Amino acid sequence: MAVQALTIQIIEEMPWVYDIETDIRYKQGIEKGIEEGIEKGEKLKAIETAAKAFQKGLGLDFVMELTGLEKDELLQIQKRVEKGEVSFHQKKKNGSHKKNG
């Protein structure tokens, strides 16, 4: 068997092992997913803060400054709070949850 044919045969029989965790595109995807998750969590926290602030009777301008949310979005949240469509679960000190209206 010629060297070239033997080389081709060896290459074709070699198992392909690929460590995905070392792939730069994989790492970039993981980092982007984490960033998007953090952004989503921050947005949800801002919405929750806005709703709680409206429940306490705070004004639109103050809530806008507090949360950084846009006026249109805050008006929607305020409307839902006024209709009683927003409620939260708060942790008690012993770790259980209770529903607040």
C-alpha cells in the first residue's frame, strides 16, 4: 500500500474528537446568553419596582427616574396596578411565601 493511501486510510479511521467548551463561538454564545439573562432580570426587577412604587402612590416622574423605564411602559404598568391586575409574592423571614395584593 502506498504511503498516500495508508495516510488517507488512517485519517479516515481516526475518531473526530471536538471539545465544544474550547470553541470560541460556543464561549461567545454562553457569554451572550448570560448577558441577555442579566438584562432580562434587571428589566423585570425595574417593572416590579415600578408596580410597587405605584401601589404606594408614588408619582410617574419619580418612578421613571427610579426605574429608568420609558414613560409609555410605566403608564401601562400604572394602569394595571390601578385595575388591581398586579400582585407580588413576598418572602417571609422563615422562607415561606405569602401573596400580597
